[in-house]
Amino acid sequence: MSDRTVDCQQQHSIDESDWPFNVPLNTGVVTTKNIMERNYPVMEVLRDEEGDWLVLCGKTRETSEGMLVCFGCAYDKNPVIGQFADLDLGYEACRKSDESDWVISKITWDHD
Ligand SMILES: [Zn+2]
């Protein structure tokens, strides 16, 4: 697992003691501008083979559309991701729309 934390000055709605994930609240996670800046719902939550977390909108995997944020901030934006705290390494949770059920599967990096 990479040790990658970000220096976040934001107040988070969740206390460290209630934090469900096994990495620090200020761990850097990859997400997209759609989610953080345009309020798109989260469609994919990935925990890669190294234990890094990705919180994606399902619309883009372009590097230019990605951003690194504090996990706590990503959580505050979409607390729905908290239910996937025990996702296994190399697995992802996806949904087709924000009203669909989540489906957990092994990560396949080539689908789009
Ligand atoms: Zn934060």
C-alpha cells in the first residue's frame, strides 16, 4: 500500500473514530472533477491491487479530468462510498446509474 496523505485543512463531517476505511482520513484518493466540482454522483469505487482508492464518476478516466483529494473530502461529498470500506484489494463497486444497485466485481481496467 502506498503511503500517500494530503495536507487537508477542511473540516470533515466524520470523526476519525467513526472513519470506516483502513487508511487515514487524509489519504489521497483519485477522483474526478465531475464529482468534486460538478457534483456528479459516484459510479465506481475501486480499491486497486496496491490498496489505493479511486472514486470515479464513470464518465471519464482522462488524466486531465482527474484530481487527487483527501479521502475525507471525497467521503463528505458522497458518503455513499462508506459502505465499501471492506472492499477487497483489486475489487471495485460499480453502478449503472445513481438509482441502480451496486455490483462488486474484480477490477477490469479495460472496460469503459
Ligand atoms: Zn479533506
